Amino acid sequence: MALQFNFISSMLIILLLTISSAKAQEAGGVGGRGGGDGGVIDVVAKFGAKAYEKTDLSKPLLDAWKEACASTSPAKIVIPKGTYFLSTATLDGPCKAPIELQVEGIVKAPADPGAFKEPKWIAFNRIENFKLSGGGVFDGQGTIAYKREGCDKHNFCGSLPINLRFDFLTNAMIQGVTTKDSKQFHVNVLGCKNITFEHFTVSAPGESPNTDGIHIGRSDGVNVLNTKIKTGDDCVSIGDGAKNLVINGVTCGPGHGISIGSLGLFKNEEPVDGVTVKNCTLTNTSNGVRIKSWPGAEPGTCSNIHFEDIIVTNVSSPIIIDQKYCPWNKCKINEESKVKLSNISFKNIHGTSALPEAVKIICSATLPCENVELIDIEIMHSGPTGPAVSQCSNVKPKVSGKQNPTACSAPVPANPTSTS
């Protein structure tokens, strides 16, 4: 009886497993297993997405995301090679397990800025253990937006969509994808913890306004590694509340350089603390490595900032602290910045400057910069108007190693020219 019972029990178990497996395959379809089982979900095979620029990818992508996000085991969504049109998508968490979006194709945004009700195109929100990969391209089709009247002065740019928003992500990897011709910032990182951009590419014309490559604010532990950025504004811009950032191996140009700030414009800004910029190359940019804050505005702090092993080629302002930052004359230029800067180093920075003012450290008269170091600086002026010079105001930097130009050797104009 026992043997017969065991045999019958075994057959029943096998039968149930077979039925269960068949149902799982049916639920998963051609594109992968069902949401509870994770696996690979192909938006074309499973949800009928079409690599056709007049068919919206939005619903297939959101349906795939819903299934993958509900999975209790790791899931991957695949957008295969081809060119797709995507009106907009917000991919929300939290999800039940790690999730990856593998974009192999080209995804295009609506070209008309009027097609957007919010300043975002694709947004990832409140996700833990997320990866974006695949070698694909997010094309914001920003050419029309760049020509909008007044956008060159940023009057209307703030309402334009950002290509990729990453809001409140924890433990994320953005690897091997490209963002192209965004209408505003290419990437905005807000409220994230432990997010890494690696072998990431940003591409936009040098004349495209307000198209920061990667903007980082109120985030802890952001890494930007081995990344290529060509754009019309800051290659990397760092806002208030950023801490423990590493920017390593970035090539920038065209663009406005790698910038902390602008700071001190808004009330209740959080401190910037702990930024390392290393092994970066900047070519034909308007700035190199920069810290900027508004005069006569709001208080703040920025500390423990280190720029090291930087190559500059034909950069207009290779090393700059600008606490008189006042673009378009929209500030109280005769007042002093209330942002306190401290523990800042510029080490092993060499190359050529497009303007004579290779080093400009213009600090606040009411809150002078503290503990600024210049170590092994070698920057030649590439133009015909004389040698490179170094200007300092309201700062007494610690100097060591080679200094060309001689640190703080040139007078500061009564009204220093603000950088873009």
C-alpha cells in the first residue's frame, strides 16, 4: 500500500507540476514568464510593441513594467533593436524584486515641445535595485526646442521635458546607453542613493541651451564613471544636497564644464559635502572645473571638494570659483554671496586656456573661502594676448608644487565677468 500510495502521490505531483508549468508558460507567452516568476519580458513579442515611429510604445512599455514590477523574482524588460516612438512614460516603484530595463533600440520623443504637459519625458520613480542597460539611444528630438524664442536666456526652458529623470532610486546602475538631443537637461537625479552611471553617453549640439548632461541634486553616493558628454551646458552639474559624489573618467566638450552650483539661489538649500572629480578631460569648453554661487541671495555651505588629475584643452576658464555668478544680470551683483566654501583642492590640472584668466578664484567678501589648495597647476594660454594669469579675491590659498601661472599674481577687475 505504501509503495502504491507513494507512486500515486508522485504521479499526482508530476501532473500538478506539469499543469502549473503550462499555465506559467501561457501567462508568460512568447515574451517570457508571468509577472510572479520574473524572467525576460520582450515588449514586442509579449505586448505587441512595434518598431514604427507612428505607433506609441507607451502602453506596451507600461504593461511590461507593471508585470515585471509585480514579479517576486528578478525581471528584465527588453526593447529590441529598431526605432520606436514613445510619447511619455513614468515607471513607478516600488517593485517586489530587482528589475532591469534593457534598451537595445532607438526610442524617440515627440519633436514638438507642446506635446508635453510636464517637464519630463521618461521618469523612473521610487525603485530599488534597478538597472538600465542595452546600448540603446533615448532621442529627445530637441532641435525645435532649441530655437524657441527666449530659450537662449533660459526664460522658457524650465518647462521643457527632461529626457531621463531618476527620482528616489536606491542601488541603481545606468550603463551603456545614450541620451541624445534632450529639450532640457538630459538627466536629472533627485533624492537618489547609490546610483552609478557607467559608459554613459550624452550627445547634443554645443549651442543647445540648458541641456545639462547629468544634473545631481539632494542625492548621496552618485558615481559618474567613464562617461562621454557633449552638450550645450554643464556636462555635469551638482546642486544642493549632493554628497559623497565621485566623477571619474568623464570626457566633456563641447559644454560648460563640470560645475558645482549654482548655489544659494533658493531658500533652505541643503549642504553640498564630499565631491571628488578625477581623471577627467575637458576640450573646447567654456569652463573646466567650477564652483558657482549667487551674490546677495540665500545662505548655504559647500565643503570637501576635490578636483584632481584634470586635462584641459582650449578651455576658456579652466579653474574657477565664481561667487559673483550672475547670468543675464538677474541678481544683486553689488551684494556678496552667503554660501560658505571650505576645504577645496585643485591638484594636477594641466593643459591650455583659451583666455588669459586660467585661474579665477572669486570668493565672497563676507564669507571668504577657507582652506583652498592649489597643487601642481600647469596651464598655458593658447591665445595671442599674453601669458596665462591667476586671479584671487577673498581667499588665501595654500600653494604647493608647480604653479603656472603663479598663484594669485594678477589683479581682479572691479566687476569680474560672470561665467555662463
